[in-house]
Amino acid sequence: MKANQRQAAVFKKLVQTRTPPRPILRNTLQAFLVGGMFSLVGEGVMKLYTVVLQLGPKDAGPLTSASMIFLGAFLTALGVYDKIGQWGGMGAALPITGFANSIVSPAMEFKREGLVLGVSAKMFTIAGPVIVYASLTAVAVAVVKLLLKGG
Amino acid sequence: MAQKRLGKETVFLANPPAIVATAAIVGPMEGKGPLAEYFDVVEEDTLLGEKTWEKAEIKMLQEATDLALKKAELKTGDIDFFLAGDLLNQIIAANFVARKISRPYLGLYGACSTMAEALGLGAMLIDGGFARQVLIGTSSHHDTAERQFRYPTEFGVQRPPTSTWTVTGAGAVVLAEGGHGPLVTHVTIGKVVDMDQKDPNDMGSAMAPAAAETIWQHLQDTGRRPSDYDLIVTGDLGRVGKPITDVLLKKAGYDLTPVYNDCGIMIYDTNQDAHSGGSGTACSAVVFGGYILRQILSGRYRRVLLVGTGALYSPTSAQQGESIPGIAHAVAVEAADVVD
């Protein structure tokens, strides 16, 4: 049987009283710590390129991003990043390391279905929407800028 | 005709078949849980030396059926029907094991309720005189389920407290006419119940109404009270679904609390990070075949009601905004000397 609206509403109330709440405070704190840690590491890498290797910010910036992407991919390959993600939540998902994880994890997962139908086809199943909407947003912002400020 | 029907939806088995052997094989995480000592085999890793998790699941199911047959001292040729199912698309674990067993095969899909569904069907086949021995097997695997239903296993996503952990394991049962062992005496086949729950991360709430409905129907049809059972055990409602079932049945006039437990809660310790508990086709299969059956054999339990619970959705139906239908099948298993 499928519940009618009234039955569904009554049941929903029961479920709400019995569902353990997400530990929001703890999750937020952990996300702050993990996200902060990745940022700290990124800052350290940036300093390494600017201070030690004497690179300008134009070179050091992209190089730092690339290094962090490598770190995210590396931790995913070691099987550690999913555990960091479970503990750190959004703090692990939001930095660029999380983006790397979202591409490397399906690539690893679907290796067994082959290079074409597996790895390359599934690689962007999670990151794909991010890339699509980020690109669209960039276009929209550029159009607004063009209209307001002119070329 | 139809003299073996009891009430609206229950059948009673006039010549109850016996559970002559069971086998329970689990993965490493289940092997660290509180029921570890009751499983026949605890695998060291989740790949079992295979190249893919799917192959590993198939191997586990194969090993479980082999072991159950060996314990029952039967050969595959003695089996009249092989009933099996799992969670993979097109139930490939069951199909591929059936390919090797090469006996008349019925593939079943009841999601995580498949063990109870198969026990009920197998018992009816034997009681009806259509079979002498029936082999049953069900399996699930955490990693095959994750990649099919959710995300890649290495993806760093946070699981909510309502989510469950799919049990890696396989269970097998041999039912036989006139054999030695606990008897399957009553079967209540469940109806699909959908209370409009839509969160695939909370299957306990989606399945609880179906469990409550089937347990209520079973008690109504048989005229039994919850206290007539030493244990009423649901499949994989977890820490969220179990109390909801309890509340629903209290409202309907049955207090299950003293005898009620859930395989999903029993299989893992709270510190194993399984959140709401275990789930999957193997969950009730290994807890029943490994732990509960040994308790019946040792005399601790005389009469047990196994209520397999299943969430009958697919990732496609969930993505298209459909609610999650639930189902539950109840099978009464009793020590041989109770039934006279």
C-alpha cells in the first residue's frame, strides 16, 4: 500500500521524533579543523615556492593549487581521504583536495570496467556537475561584468 | 482447499521442513563485531584474492553454499531447488553461483529481505511435496553495494547518523523434508508498504512500517502474543527503524520490547562507525545462520520469528523522486521438540 497524505504526515512526525539529529556543532568544529589544516598546508606550500624557491605570486599560485591537487589525489590513492571526509565533512570536501578526491575516487573505483567505459567515462560522475555549473556561473558573471563595466 | 492457510496472510506448514544446515561467511569488519565467534568463516580482506569486489561476493556466496551442503552431507545433485538472491543489478552473485550449482534455480530479489523470502518459499516447496531438499543462499558486499547504490568507496563524503553499513558476507541454508534441526512452522509473506519516505540514507524509517505490518499480521493470523516468541528479530532496521517499529506495534496493541531485536544492531559494535547499524541481504542471513540458529540448537531460544526487511528502491527511482517502498517477510522457526 502507498500511504495517503495524512498517513504520510503522521508517520513523518513519528520519524522526526526518533531520528538521531546530526551533531551539527561537532561536525562544524571538525570541518573547521580539517579545512583549516588543508589551508595551512597550502599556505606552507605557497611559502615554500615564494620564499625558498623565490617564485613570483603568478607562478607560485597555480603551482600551489597543483601541489594540493596532487596531495588530494595521493591521499585518495592511499585510501585515507574517505576517512578524512567522514570525519571532516565539508572541511574535506570544499578545498581543492576534495575536488581531486571526487575525480580520483571514481577513476579508481571503475578501473575494473576498463579504461574507456570505466575510468574515463566515470571519472567526472561527481565532479562533472561542479565543472558544468562553475563554467556556467563564470559565463554569467562575465556577461554581467561586460554589461556593467563594458569591455 | 488451501487448508494450510491461517488467517489472512499466513501459511502454516503441516509437515514443517527442518533447517538441517546453515553457513555464515563474513568480511573482516563483521569479524571484529560482537558476533564474530558465531560465523563459520571470517575473510581476511574484502577482495578474497579476486580482481573485483563483485567476483569476491560471488566467491563468498559459492563458499557459503558449498559449506552448507557439506555440513548437511549432501551433494549438489541432491538439491531439488536452489533459491538465491543478492543486491547486485540483475542479482548476478546468485545467478553466477547458480551457473556452477546447475540445479533448478529460482533467482529472488527482495532486497535485504531475501533470506526470509527464500526460507518461506523453500519451506512451502517442501511442505507442498514439491521438493525434498532446498538450498538457499544470499549475499551482499559493502563495496559492491556502495558503488552501485551510492558513491565510489574512496569518495570522502560524510555519512549521516541514519545511514547503515552494508554487511559483507554470505549466508546459506539447507532445508530438508523430515531432517534433523529446527523447523520452519509458519510463514507470513509481506505486502509492500510505502509511507512516503524518500531518504535513501534512512532506510530504517522506510522499512519500519512494512516490518510492523507483517509482524502485526503474523500475530493476528496465528493468535500468538509477542511473548510466545523468545526472539522476534528484524533484518536491518537499525537504531532508527527498530524503535519506530516498536512504537507502531505498541500503538497496534502489541508490546514487542522484551523479545525484540534487530540483526543490523546485533552485528556491529557501536564503536565500529556503522552508524545506524548493519544492512544488506547478508545481514539477516549471517546473523540468523550464524548466531540465532546456534542459539536455537543450544536450547536458549525455543521459538524465533525472523522478519526479513527490504527497501525496494533503485538509485534511478530515488533520483526520479519516488518514495522508498518497504517489504517484510516473517518466518517462524522453532526447536524440533516445541512442535508436536
